[in-house]
Amino acid sequence: MEQLMYFVELMPKAIKYLKSLPKPEAQKIIVKLQSLENGLTGDIKKLTNFSPEYRLRVGNYRVLFEIEGSKIAVYRVKHRKEVYT
């Protein structure tokens, strides 16, 4: 994965879930998302046969996103037990 500058955009469902989380958990996820703007760093995995295509692991939470050019569109933020259902 190459080093590019990205713009991270949160979709409405992701924002709603982040607001429902305890503040420290939400803050950890936000910090990880901000670090994505400087390149794809962290525990990122390309998912097979799943949409959105990528996932970022942040503790017990998973952030599902797609890369559209220089934009990272975050579709879902969920607990690991719920995210792939």
C-alpha cells in the first residue's frame, strides 16, 4: 500500500454509532481514523467477498471502509461481534 494523503469521510451510520460509544472508545477510533489521512497505517485488512472492502481494527471495534481515489469512505463502525453480520 502506497503512501498517499487521504480525506476521511464518515457516513451517517458510522457517525451515529460513534456517538453511541463511550467517550474513551470513540476517541481511540477517531484518532485512528485521523491517522489514516496520512496513509494506510494500522491493522488494516482487505476483506474478500465483502463490502465495504477494507477493515481497520481498533481494539474490540472494527471500522469498515472503502477507498475511492484519495477519499476513504467510512461506512460502519461496530463492535467485532456485530460487524460482519
